[in-house]
Amino acid sequence: MATNLVSYAMQFLTPDVVGRIAGALGLNRSDTQSGVSAVVPALLAAFSGLADKPGGAQSLVNTIKQQSGVLDNFATMISGNNQSSFIERGSSLLTSLLGSHDQSVLTGAVARFTGLGQNKSGSLLGMLTPVVMGLIGRQIGARGVDVGSLTGLLASQREQIAQAMPAGMGELLDRTGLSTGLESLRSAAAQASRTTTAGGPFAQYTSPAARTPRGTTLGIPDWAYWALPIIVLGGLLWYLLGKPPPQEQATRQPAPPAQQSVVVGGVDVKNTLGDSLSDLRTSLEGVTDVQSATAALPKLEAAKTQIDKVSSLVGQLTPDQRKVVAGVVVPAMPTINRLTDRVLEIPGVGDVLRPTIDPVKTKLVELSGQPSTVGSGRQ
């Protein structure tokens, strides 16, 4: 049995496989690799939590037994014309196991910690659910998958799953009931690592004599008696010289509270905008000539429609909500500008894409709250 189920899964998901996943989902390799690294432990955590619930382990066993041929045909499935049906099948499997609410929670957690957006995160989960199940079945091997072998495997892997989880995701999954105790395992492992690094695995068992070296009084080194006044004086000078003037202190305003979402008229403005920017970026990255530009146009038009929808709701946003929206747009603008400049320099592409790109850039500048310069550059 493998000592680390996460590593076992990542060995199957080679750079070539990750590249195929990226192509199927319209993502770049770097974002896809980050997404895969988060989705694999997230799925294992959710399955581990499900196995602890009444009847959950048997449901997992029944589903895993149906995935025996997935691993052999995975590369073909995601490279052919049946990508959408494969993703939908994986999403349906996940829904049947977790329920629609918990699947939505899991998708939201992946979206939050990867930055891929709700739609892409859901597709990645749907694509990798059969793979992770197939790998579990293959790992258990000849003994056959049953409740005992499955729960034993997942229980043995809880610490490794916790360590592979992005920081904070385990806590979120624990809080929502999708996993059990993963964040505490992660914290304990991190603490053990710090203890080992600081003094070795047996540092806490040293004798009292060893902890009180020669040249000390009551365990306090002699040098501390003359160094302490210097430290105190340095701290006092730092406080006095680094303290801002009273007027500056009075004018400082607390930062507005961070907002996880901005929902107006039933539209999740922040997530809609994030997904649209992701689609815009990945579509532009694939443009190399007039033919690829024409192929990318429908997705660019769809992104434009969503950005227009967000723009139409700006008047209903509070000042703090507008800052949240600007916080989504501003970091993306340099990449969007670089990509649009590149594709519009390709002969013939400007005629195809400029009627879509220019209005999109104008809307994004407005949403960012920055002065508009669209149209002042190359034509």
C-alpha cells in the first residue's frame, strides 16, 4: 500500500496529463497545476469525511467499483469530443455522493483557494472525481474494494491529506462537515515540524541541567543582565521615532472589512467578474492567427456579455463593494492589456476581435476606477 495517497495521485497526473486537462478546460498549465494540487487532497478529504458517516463508506465502495476502466482511458476521454459528457458524469457522481449543497461548498472552497472561479473549479472537480476514485480502487488492489479496506486506507492517509491541503481549506471543510479534523492534523504536523527543526525530536526531553548552562543564574544567562537595558532602550527609541505624528494618527481610517462576495439582484458580481476575466485571459492566450481568433470569438463574446452585466449593476453597489470589484479587475488588467496588444498585432486578427476587445477593455477600466486610455494606442 502506498505511504502517501496524494503523491500516488500526483504521479498519475503527470505534466503531460495536466497539459491535456489545461487544454480541455481552456486554462494555462500553471493555473491547472495549482488547481490539481488543491483538488486532489480536497476530494480525498471529502471522501474521508463521507466514509465516517453512516452508509457513506458503502456508497463510496459502490461508486469506486464502477471506475475501474477510467484510468486507462482518461487521456483519451479528455482529449476527444466527449470532454463535456465526461465532466458532467464526474460532477453527477460527486453530487450523488455528497449532495448538491456539499458539492457546491466543495466547489466554492476550491474556487476560493485556487482563484480559478466557480465554473472552472466545478469542471476540474468533475474531471478528477472519477480519477481519484479509480486511483483509490487501484491502490487497494487485488484484495478488492470493500468497506474495511476503504476506511482503513483513508484513515491511514488523513495526515498526508491534511498536509497537502492549501492552508485554510482544511478548516473550511471541517467547519462545513465535509471532512473531520483535518485542520487540527495539519496544525499538529506543522508544530511537530517546527519543534524538530528548532531542537530535534528529543529537544523537550533534555535534562534540567542541560537546560541551565554554565555561566547562568537561575537559568538566566549572565550576559542578559547587561544586555537587557540596551534592548529596553532600543525598544523605547523605536517606539518614539517610529510613532506617527498625532495628526497622522487622527486622520487614519480603518480599512473597510473584507467582503467574500458581492451579490446584487441575484448576481454574484465578484465571482461572475472573476470567471469572465479568467475566460477572457485563456481565450486570448490561445489566439495565434485569424483562424484561432475566430474560434475564440464566441467565448470572448460570452465574457463580454457577463462583464456588461456587471457594469450595468455598478450603480447599485456601495462604495465598499465598488472597491471589492476594483480589487478583482485591477490585478488582471496588466495581463489583459499585454495579451490584447499581442493579438491585435497579428495580421488580420484586429478585424476579427477589435469590435469585442475594445468595449471590454473600456468596461474593465470603468470597473477599475482608473482613467480610461482605451483607443489611444495602436490601431
